[in-house]
Amino acid sequence: MPGSTIWQAGNNRVMASCRAAAVFVFNHKYEKNVAKLDEMYGDRFRHRQFIMPFGTSPDPRVIAVHESSWRFSGHVAQAGGRLERDEGITHYAFIADDLIVNPRFDETSLLTALDLGRGSGFIKSLTPADTVRYRWPWAGEAAMCIRKFGRGFDWRSELPPASEAQARFEAMGLRFVAPVPRSVDELWFGLIGGARRSLWTHAMGLGVTGRRSDYPILAGYADFFVVPAEALDHFVHYCGVFAAMNVFAEVAVPTALALAVDDLRTELPLGHFFMTPPPRAGELRGVEFWNGQDAEQFADSLGKNPARLAREFPHDWLYAHPVKLSQWH
């Protein structure tokens, strides 16, 4: 059975031979940013590929896909067959094109910092999607998509049985409970906030019935995650299954990863998704700017200068997201 270990930096169990390839996942067609990412990561990751929707670049490292950014698990599925399979690659670090990994980490030290040995994977957070249905409208929509779009093919034969998947996730320490509102705020959000997203998928569908999803699905922050090479094919396949059912990426990717990887590590305690516990002093953690003002303030503090970004990046940040390189000099 899988084991999910809360990640803590500094355990140093990584074999020296472990090495990560960098796979940059674009939400939009920003081909000019390939050169900027090459400059930023070129001396740190010898294997770099770029998954880009509707890309037309002649660069063989740019893999064109044809999928909405809301379903970027489909990006992974379409690109999977073209990812490099060099025998020296033990992990694949999937990095959003507007997420900047701390410049002090390279293809080996990144894995050391995350304490990832062979066969281990990483994602920031994991929680059963049904438990956040009244705080995050994508959860209800994902459940409805499985029910609606799953009629188009035999998806059950492409995934592990639901009972096995739930047992696997519970063995990791995740708890599955009925999707019902647990406060007045959650009820209000389910009826009003969810309705803003899509009335039929949330407020008038599973969102008010208390019925669980037809398959156990997980939610998690998915702009940076690491897949061990031995699990890549299964992960890619599961991503494709969920993309075919139109499931939102931050449900599809975490669920596919947890199904494919036996030793999956997380930064946040299991069950956390929205609220980040206060980090301990000196603790390495990913940093997200949840509003545009914070992102702009960070960019302005460095003069939107890539050289300063490399020199002055906060030591205890695993990454910063988003950083819109198209606006940097």
C-alpha cells in the first residue's frame, strides 16, 4: 500500500544518482518565454522540455498540445509519449511556466531538498475533493464531470477500482466523509459561490445532494509536482482518463499522481488545501501570491530583473508563483 509522508527538508535520503528532468507546462502560447526559461534553468537542468498549447515552435523540445489550460492534465497526457526517457532521469519535475523554482536548486539538489529517493514523488497538498466541495466549486464540478462525461467511454476499465483507490488513499492518511456543508459559510458558498461558477454542476447538482463522487477524487495545488520515472507511464495514462472526462486539472493531477506513486510526499499536512499552516522559521516552503497585487509587489521589489531574481530569491522559498516572465526585462 502507498505511504504518504509529510515532506520535511533535510533528511538527505536521496541517492547521489537521482536526477530530475524539468518539464515546463504552459497555460498559454508564450513561445518567447522558452528562451527566458532556458537562460534561467539551463545550467541547472540538462534535460528541459516545454509543453505548450497550440505551440508552433520548431524547437524539438517544445511539445505542442491541444487542450484548454483548465484541463492541463490533458497537456501531460498528450505530451507523455514525447517526454525524454534518458536512463539517467529518475524524476520529472513538472513546473508551471510562471512558477520559479528557487535558483539555488538544480536537477539533483532539488530532489535532496524534497527528500525524494527513487520511486518517491511530491505535490504540495492533497485532500479528498468531496470534503472541500462547499469551499471550492471545482470539487463539485469535477464530480459532475465524471458522472456526465464519463458516459462517453468505459473509464472504469482505465482506472483502478473505486474501492481500491479509496483504500489506497485512506492508507495514506486521507479521510473520506460525506460532502455536506459544515457551517453556514459553507452552505452559503455552495449555493451562491458555486452558482457563480456553474449552477448545473454545483448548486443544482451534487453540491446540495450530499452524494459522493462516483470515484474517489483528490484536490491539490498542482503548479509544481514531481513524478518518479517508474510511475510516469501510469501517471500520464490516468491524467488522460480524467482529461477525457473534462475534470479540472487540480483534481485530475493530484488524483492521478496519488494513484500512480506509492511514496508520495506533500509539503502541507494531508487534508490542507486552502489554509497554509504558518511555516517554522527557516522551513523551506512554496510561496503563492493569491492576488495580483502581491505578485506585482514581489516583481517590483526586484525591479522585474531576472538577474536580481536569481541573486536575491528568498533562501527558504521552494518556489514563487506566479512570476510572469513576459513582463520581466
